[in-house]
Amino acid sequence: MSLKTKVLILSLAALIAGCGGSNKGGRPADSGLVSESIDLTLLHINDHHSHLDAENSTFLLATSADNREAINVERGGFPRITAAIKELEKGSQNVIKIHSGDASTGDLYYTLNEGKADADLMNTVCFDTFNLGNHEFDNTDVGVKKLMDFLHAGICKTPILSANVRFGPSSPMYRAVAPNAVRPSVVIERSGQKIGVIGLIVAGKTKHSSSPNPDTVFLDEVATAQAEIDRMQAQGINKIIISSHIGYEADKALVKKLSGVDVVVGADSHTLLGPETLKKYGISPEGPYPTQGTDKDGKPVCIVQAWQYGYVLGDVQVSFDKNGEVTHCSGTPWVLIGDDFSRPGAIALTSDEMASIRADIAASKLLRITIPDATATALLAPYKKQKEAMGSAVVATTNDNLCLRRVPGSKRDASRSSLGDFCNKKETVNAHGGDIQQIIAEVFLQQGKTYFNADISIQNGGGVRVDIPRGKVTIQDVYTVLPFKNTLVQLNATGFEIKAALEDAVEGVVGPALNTGCYPYTGGLRWNLDLNKLKGARLSKLEIRTAEGTYQPFDLNKTYKVATISFLADGNDSYTSLKNIVGERRVDVGLDYAEAFLQYIKRLPGSNKVLTRLPVKDYSTQVFIDTP
């Protein structure tokens, strides 16, 4: 070999070594990757739950320089999401569009067509990734297959992700191959650089609180996420996003146990994140947007989530240096609203007040007036006509706002109500829990009395999905409150078994699962609860309602007739003690649980049915003591 050739080889070797730079976490360099800084824009939603229509809402808006008052305006709606994403894409570079799961279940749209309307509207956006949520499994693995087929019938072919699901042989997803398979992750290229996106689903909650096939399993979130990160690192990919459906608090805990994660785009807990200035508009965030975390190695991690039902479009900008380290993370949780402002009552807004409202919105840099996308609106129209035909019938009225809340207190479920701070900060809701959850428990008790002379009922807080605002109550409202495929079941259970099931449910709330949806509501049974005590001793002073409406001590040795739903009777959502009540002690009534709600309404006194809050004495949680 000539001296000239040797010099050339050595020079090339030195050049290659110099280009490699530093790799985060000791990741091997990939000569096919560009080692430069990059700015990404992530546009994201989560938990839209078939809420495709805009909803009427109320915000506190400035009608003058010194006056802020409740103003009605439309909020959300999937055509508004589509429009906002298209607008923001135009002004941004290196955009990645992420849906972090739970497209399914929650509105008549899903009841009518099992996800087709959702998929068609999602295909007006063409998300870069869609991560499975637990509610994608509400109709067994068949529901996952149907949603995938609907999504992939369009031109988008959005990759569906979930690294920690393993479909069993009974599943229609078993041995599916790309593109018709659920993938653990996907690699997206922007400006010549590769970005890894990993999907993650909440394991225990999906297995026990939804309805996956019995042989479909869900692996540990931390171990699975780290294994997939390591696999990507081995390919030289040094910018990694987790599309997570495990909840905000779990996301914050997750990143501390991982090495190499940069961004978490979250879901499941329906958490509103944003600046404290949101409070002056009547909605209170549970944390900053974005939330800054650190991984196991002390490296910065950016955590975001976009509330629920298409109310918010998350818009986060993340800057990476040439080594793939996050150097900056900031953004806006855009609250998507219309421009049809009105004052509750008969007093119209003046032109000056309208001008003040618009100026207030512009100054907020949080509320975003968005005209719904015309194409998406037209696509939704036939589905909407079908839904309105079924759901528009008025079955009752309510003079109260029937607030949604899974867990009492102010720390575990504090931003779920769509009615904002009216419910989220309401004293009785914090003390005793959700009004609508308690009504549904009473519904099942009364229907149970009709069918088999029930003594008590049991309902999980997460099975009741939305508030009912003051005004008309329609069939659509009933099916939106109770959107799942459940039927009433009679269980003949001892007091010991009932208390054990309730203790199991509370453990699901405070234990490793951190599943607020487990929290128990009962009709005809009440208690005091202290979460600081050990399992088995948290519920005390259990009392059962008598026929006269008074209360007496609950007898642990007595057998009671319990009205519950098939989902809980099967031991799901941490109600494991109920699973053992079988044979002659279990009777499937067969009544659809939403139909049970309709029958309850029909039996209300008078020709004009009025749905009202229950007396505080009939709320199942009489005293609630949270952990510090």
C-alpha cells in the first residue's frame, strides 16, 4: 500500500470519528443520521372519547376593563381540532401530530357506529401516531380491530402504537402484520433526522377496567418503555418521545425510572395543564404546560397532556442539541372556542362588550377562536343527523348542575368536570364526590328494587362519564353519561364480601394503579373513609338505609341483594371480591344499564320529569380523609 493511500485512509477515519460527536446515554452513532440541533413542534390531543360535536360552555370573560362575567360560547368539536391543527401546521416546522389514545366510548357516535365516525374525523388530521388507550378495549379486542380497519380505510394509514400489549391467540389482532398491526413504536423523519415515538398503555387498568380478550396481556410500563428506548438507542436514534396513556401522575413517576426519554405526550387522566392565568377564565389547571421532569440520569424531560374531549389542542415546541439533549421546551394548551358569545339570560351583549371579550381572548394567548374545518364538518354531517334522530328526545330537565367527580377531595381528580370550577371547586363535591355518580348509584338501586328487591347498589366512579348541566336532559345525555355495554346484575353477597369489594376498589385508587375510576359509589349504603389507614380498615361506620329512609349499622354477617353492573360483577376495575360471587348467588338481569337510567327517569313523579341532586345524607361517602 502506498504512503498516499495510507494517509487518505487515516484522514477519512479521523473525519468519521470527528463527525460522530457525543451520543446521549452512550448511544451508538448511526452514520445515516444527521448530528445537528433541531426544533420540533408537537401538536397533540388525547381522550376525545367520541366527542365529535362542539359543546356549549361558559367562561369568565371581560365584558369591560373592570368586569369579568360568565359568558356562553361553543367549545371543542372535532372539526375545530382539524381546523386548529391545519392553521398551526402552516406556521410551524418539523410538526409531529400525536393522538395519545381513548378515541373510543363516551358519546352516541360510538354507540351508533363503534368508532367509524371517530376514525373518519381523525383521518381529516392524518395523525403521525395514534396510541391505544384502555377504552379502545371496551368492546374486547374486536373493538381495536374495528377501529384500526376504519382508520386504515382512509388515506392516512396512521400507525397504531402500544409497546406493552401482547395479543393472545383468541384476538383478531394476533399475528397481525404491518400496516394492520399494533406496533411498539415508529420512527419519524424530520429535516433529515430520525425521531422515535413509543406507545405505552396503562397495563393493570386496561386488563381489569376494560374488556380485552382473556389471553391478551399488558406488560409492565417501565420495563417495556426502557427496552424499547434501548432498542432505538442501538439504532442511533437520540430523540425519543413516549405517547403515553397511563395518566399524568404516572407519567411524572415513569420518567424518573427511565434513561433516554425526552418527551412524554400523555393521556388517560384527563388532566388540564396550563398556566395559573387559566383560573381567571373559570378553569383551573392541575400543573404547568409543559411540566418539566428529569429522567433517571438527571436529563430534562418535557411532559404534556391536553385535557379531554377535544377541548384543548396541545402545541409544544421542543429544541434538541446535536447530541439529542432537550435544551428548551415551551408551548400552549390552546382552548378551542367559537365566536358565538352570549350572556346567560335575556340581556344581550353590547358591541363594546363584544369588543372587550374579543380583546380579552386575544390577550389570553390561551383561548383560541377557531372556525370549524368545512371538510370535517361536512364529513360529520350524516353521522350527526343519525345521532340527532336518536338522541334529541328530551326525557327530563334538571334545575341543578349535576357535577362529575370520581374521588372526593381536591387532589386526585380535580379537573375532570366539563363545568369548570363551578364543580371542580364545589365544597359538597370535594366533601362527598360526584353528584351524577351518586345519582347513577341510586338509579341502579331503585331499578334493582323493581327487579329483585335490592338492598344496595354498587357503581364505580369512572363508569359515569360526564356531568349533566342545568337544563334539558335528552336520550343522548343518558347514553353519554353511561356509554358502555353493561347490563344490571343481582349479586347475593355477605356484608363481609361487600366491604371487601369496596376496600379492593379503594386500594385501586391509592395503590400502584392510581386508578381514580375505581372509587366506589353505592345506593343505600354510606361510610366514612380514611385513605391514611391500611387496606381493610379504610372504610368505617358503614350504615345501610332502611325502608323509612333512616340509617342503621351495616351487618357484615348478613346476606344482601346487591344491584351492580356486569363489568363490576366480573371483578373488573379492582372489584375482585365480587368475581367470586357465582352460581346461584349471581343472577344476570339483562337490563341495559343506560336503559335502566331511562326507566328511572320515567318513574320520576309528575308529567314533567325533574332530575335533582340527592340529599347529602344519601351520598355514600359521608366523611373523606385524603393522604397528605
